[in-house]
Amino acid sequence: MRLRNWLLIVVAAMATNLSAEESGLTPQQTAYLLQQQDEAMLFIDVRDPVEIMFVGTPLGIDANIPYLLVDRYAFDSENNRFQLNQNPDFAAQVAAALDAKGLGKDALVVTLCRSGSERGEPSANYLREQGFTNVRYVINGFQGSAHKDGAQEGLRTLNGWQNDGLPWQPQIDPDTIYRP
């Protein structure tokens, strides 16, 4: 009975226009949707492919389409990392991936990044601004949140797809990985 009620809530939420604050799905909700309607949705990993190479990706990803691309020639000393620039072809690449599945801009699109906040949610918001009408993101992303203090400070073991025990693979899938 509890599962049935949860399903009704998910279906009702998906049938409405969502604000950015309401567009998050838990990793478990996303995995369930993949089981129920894989061919009617697009599940994209929006991380840079090098990140996927080192930490893995969920099973069931349709495509890796980076929202932000790493510029290995420009170092961001304030954040101690390479500069990240928005992929200028992101919306067009998502539209092409939808088209390859026989889907349109009204189909469910779910984005996933490392933690859900820096690329997952912003990429979902951006796609909605570009006319995609049913876009969600995975809350806490693939690796989840980092511990703020203690012996595990900085380690991402609190939540997210990987830490929730959902199916994933440690290696790149050559059929889905981004290749510009």
C-alpha cells in the first residue's frame, strides 16, 4: 500500500509544471522510474567524462552530456581546480539524445552530477529555460554529500546513488560517454 501511494505522488508530481525547488528526485525514485519507463525518459550524466572515468556512473544512463566542461588550460586558483565552462551545445545535444530515443522536448529528462547541486540542478533549470518541459535532477547526485567534520571529513559517503547501493559501474561505457 505504501508503494502504491508513493507511485501516485510521483505520477502526480511529474504531470505538473515543477519549479526548480520541486524538481529533485531521490536516487531511489530515479532508479524506480528507470525500471518503469526507461524507454519513455532520458537519463543523462552531466559530469565531465574524466570524472566518470575515475569514479564511475549509474547503470541505465542513456548518455553522458556534460553541462560544464573542464578547461584544462585555465586554472581557477580561487577554487583550486581547472575552470569550468558551460557546454555551449548542451541543449542541442540533449535534444539530439531525445530524438535518438524517439522522444520530444516534453519527455522526462533526468540529470545527474556528483552531488546534485553544482551541475545536476542547474542543468535541469537550464533545460527548462530552453523549452524542455519535464526536467528533473537527482538529489545528492552520484557520490552524494561530503562529511563536514570528523574522521571522514571531505569524504562523500553520506548519500547519493553510489552510497544508496543502487546499480553502478566503475568504468566508462563507450556507448554513452561524451566524445566531442
